[in-house]
Amino acid sequence: MQSNEGSFIAISRIMRDHPSDLLWWPMWNLGIPFHHTYFPLLHALDALVSALAGIHPAMAFHQVTGFFYCVGPVTLFWLAARVSGRLAPSFAGALAYSLLSPSSWLVPAIASDAGGLWMPRRLQVLVYYGEGPHITSLALFPVALLLLHEFWKSAPGSRRQAWMGFLAGAFAIFTALTNAFGAVTLTLSALCLLVTLPRREIMRAAALSLGVGLVAYAAVSLWMPPSVIHAIRVNSPTVGGPYYYTARSWAGLAALVLGFVLLWLGTAWAKASTWNRFVVLFAWVLTAITLLNFIQV
């Protein structure tokens, strides 16, 4: 009963059986707009696979999410190998990503939930909790981030820049339409990478990113209208909460920002490369956000 699979499979089944009638979802909460059920990309893929292969939506869901579970380390390897030019360390990182879960080492509650320090957390959240959309977005976001960086670095006005901008926007759309956490993760990663660029490049890259983001959002706004974003903002503090902002929340945010600034200054002083600085900053942000949920003050 802990799994989200039933809801996701139901959405996929309706998308397969009634593709021309996706404005209203009558089955939950006395009826809601269809785009308030969940971000639609993974469910659309499941429905497509189910229809083309003639299999049950549940099997399609398992096949598609299993594929993205396997692809996640591959996209991470590609990102690492592309920016470092070193295959062996990139492969080792992807292998560690496949098998290890540092969150279990840092938080006893996560280790207990996962079944031990050495249990793969990604596999557990997919199999036990049915977090297919989250796993899928984690597989997509390294590609989106790498394409965004290539877009920044392309010669202005070149054909390559146009292609990189198109592809970066497309994969940003794919990531965002799969899972809200994926959209947030991609945004945080892009900001962490942006501030590691040479100062003369930051404003240009920020303007390019803003342009891609606006065009990408305009393209998906039918499925992710402002009303959905507003509903997430309003409802999220009360889901499993309360998670309203308190003095403790602001203190935690201040500690996160302070640590970020110190690491940004420290890595600049050490003359670390852009991507090494990114890894340090991005790891700090996601780790701090996770730990703050478990720290009792």
C-alpha cells in the first residue's frame, strides 16, 4: 500500500484508452482537471508502449521505468566522460551511482527504510514506492544539463548553438514534464553550474538560460499551467507535514546559503575547474536539503 504505482498505471490506462478525452479526470476528489493528476510524460510513454505492444499498462509501466532505471547511470557516465575526458573515473562514478546510496550512510532513518547501509536506494524507491517518474527524471536531467552547458559554450549565432539550444530546451521539457522534483533538480544544477563559470560569461549564460526556460515553459504550459504550480506551492506544506516556514526553516536556509558561499569562495581560491566546483556545490545543496529534514534542533 506504500506504492504510487496504482495511480500512475491508472493515468496511463486512461491516456491509452481515451487519448482524445484528457481534459477532465472524474475518478479522484469528485473530479479534477486532468493536468492536476500528475506531470504527463512518463504516463504518455507508458500508454504508447502499452498500445503499440498490446500489453497491460502495468507491464508497460514496469518496462518503461525499468528502462530508465538502467539508463540513469548511463546518462551520468556520459555527462562525466564528456566533461572530464576520462572514461575510467566516469565509469567508476556511474557504477557507484548504480550500487551505492550515500544518503543511507548519512541518515540512519533512510538506511533503515532502505533495508541497510549497502542497499541501493534508487531500486528501493522504484520497487517499493513506485517512484517511476522520479527515477525517470533523474535519468534525463544529466543530458539536459550537459546540453545546456554546450549551448552556453557554442559560438554565438552558429548552427551548433541553435541545435544545442533546441536540444537543451527539449530535454529540459522532458525532465520537467516527468516529475516536479526533476524540474527542481535541473534548476538547482543549472544555477550551481552557472555560478562556476568565469565572471565574464555568467550574464550571457544566464540570459541564454532564461530564454530557453521561457520558450520551454511556453511549449509545455498546456500541461503545466500556472494553476498547477500554484497548487503545488499551496498544498506541499500540508502533505506529510506540516512544513510551513518557521524560524527553524529560515535558520536552515541561512546555513545552506552560508555553506554554499563558503564553498564557492573556497573552490575559487583553490582554482578548481568549472565542473569540479559544480560537483562540490551541487552535492552540498542536495545533501544539505536532505539533512535539514532530519536534523532536530
